Amino acid sequence: MDGNVWFAFGLTLLAGLSTTIGSAVVLFSKRFSPKFLAVSLGFSAGVMIFISLVEIYGNANESLSSLFGERKGSVITLLSFFAGIAIIAIIDYLVPSNENPHEPGDLSIREGSAKISKEKMMRLGIMSALAIGIHNFPEGMATFITAMNDPNLGISIAVAIGIHNIPEGIAVAVPIYYATQSKGKAFFHSFLSGLAEPIGAIAGFFLLSFFFDESYMGIILAGVAGIMVYISLDELLPTAEKYGEHHPAIIGVICGMAVMGISLLIL
């Protein structure tokens, strides 16, 4: 049990700190391919949608049906799935839309290209970091709980979330760099925004340890599936299309689903 906890927490930590990859890309690289990022984000969405609807939802329904009967278990699974969507949608609604961290920005650092004041740029960066932290908290909880239930699925979710966090690191790093001209501060703030995921993992650990027993796992997993589907449809796919083009993003989705489907057959 202890080994599973540390493994799940480590996966969540790595996924969260992928925001630093995004900041490193724009701060320390001269060129980066938006089309490649679009394909990667599409791939991440494909993985998350496929896992959520084929594997996690199915496991949740099986667990709840064994506890409450097929009919009642299926109803509870469905309600839990949409409850997960509702929770992440409410969180998304509460985040200020004018500082939405999921709107793609410039992928390069060019001196003097900022058109607004340093104060406004700094506020944009801080608000983006805060908004990303709010979004990342339930993502961290979902990754941790999934990894505790099935380590193989946890790895897949962590990789998908990690890819998803790369443009979020960009959203934090770029405005803070423009405001401060400090690559170190920009990198540090993107690092802090990613720490919300392991904090979410800690919350997930306490929920499983002190409030819920095994009978609640099916409900939690169905909610996690809802959260993942919402993230994919509301954040990953729109961001992928804005960074690149429609078809590369969809190719990424299909490849992600295919890789995940094959891996489930093999494992």
C-alpha cells in the first residue's frame, strides 16, 4: 500500500511539474513548432478520452454494479460521471475568463514585443499561475486516485496530463518574463503553478484514507472519468487547434486513442 501511494504521488508530481517544460521551451529555445504541440495535445486528449470512456468508466460501472446491482449501479455510475463534469465545469467558471490560461499565446521571447505595461503583464502572469493552480488541483487528485486504483492507467493519465501542462507553463512564463525581464522568475512561477497537482494528490490521499472506503471507489473513478473528458473537450482540443491546425490535432487524437487501445490489449 505504501509503495502504491509513493508511486501515485510521484506520477502526479511529475505531471504537475511539466509546466516547467513549457516555460523552458519558450525561455531557453529560439524556435518551437506549434504544429508539433498541436499534435501532442491532440494525442493527450485521445489518450484521456479513450481511457475515461473505455477503461475507467467501465471499471467504475463494474464496481458499482457488484455493490448495488446492475441497474442501480449503472445509474450511480452515470450520475457520478456527470457530477465530475459539473465539478470541473464550476471550477472553470469561477476562474476569471479574461485571464484564461488555456488561451494560446506567443511561443517565443522577443525583446520589446509587449504592447501593454509591465504591471499589467505581471498581473496577467500571476493570475494565469493562480488559474492554472486552481485547474490543476482536481487534475492532481484524479491522477493520484487513478494511479492508486490501477498503476498502468495512472502512468497513461500522468503522461497525458503532463503534455497538457506544457502550454500552461507557456501561459505563465511569457507574461512574467515580459514584465520582469527575468527568465528565473518566469521559470519559478511556472514551477509554482504546477505544484497544485501534487497538492491535489495529497487531498486525494486523505479522502481515500479517512473519509471513503472501498465502496466509494467506483463513484470516485466515474467522477474522474468525467473530469478527464471535460478537460479534453474544453481545454486540450481547443488549445491544440489554436496552436496548429484542425487536422494535425485530430490525427493526434486518433493516434492517442490507437496507442491507448493497443496498450490495453497488451497489458
